[in-house]
Amino acid sequence: MEFDKTEAIFYGIIGAAGSIGGLIRLWRDNERLDIRGSLGRILSSGILAFGAIGCWIGRAPSDTITGPVFYVAVATLIGYMGKELQDKILAKLVTYALKRAGLIDEAKEPD
């Protein structure tokens, strides 16, 4: 499986938008963190946005009804969210991935 050029650009923009949202959230919260902590928060926001949008729409960003700008906006919003909401999104993504892989069944969904 290979990404074509359009997918690579789209998902690169998604990750960057999530990271920018995380950076803006970090500035807004005005917390004093060292460079490692700041980069960790910013990049984890980008990775979470990338994963959430990737699971949501799959491999066809150009075939969606709402268009790619909508998903860039959602990715930025995911990056901007607080840690508590990001953790909930991450838990849902992990559950989704485990169900798809057949590692958990529908009846025994973890909390």
C-alpha cells in the first residue's frame, strides 16, 4: 500500500494543522514548560489529529462530500482541544483499531 501524492500532502497538512492547534492552545494556556514538554504537546496534538482524521475518512480525502478544508478545520480543532478531550478521542481511536483488528469484540468494549 502506497500513499499517492495527494494523500501525502493532505495528511501532512492535517498533521500540521493539528500541531498548530496544539501550539495555539499552549500559548493560550500560558503554561511554563521546557522545550521538550512544549514540543511533546504540540506534536502529540498533530499526531492525534492525523490519526483521528485518518480513521474517520480513510484513504480517500478527495472523494468526501464535505471537502478537505472541513477536515483541516476539524484537525485544527482536535489539536486545540484540552488534554482531557484529546485523551477521550485517543481512547475511542484505540478501541476502534482493536475492534478492526479483531482483538476485542463488540460486547466487551473497554471503558
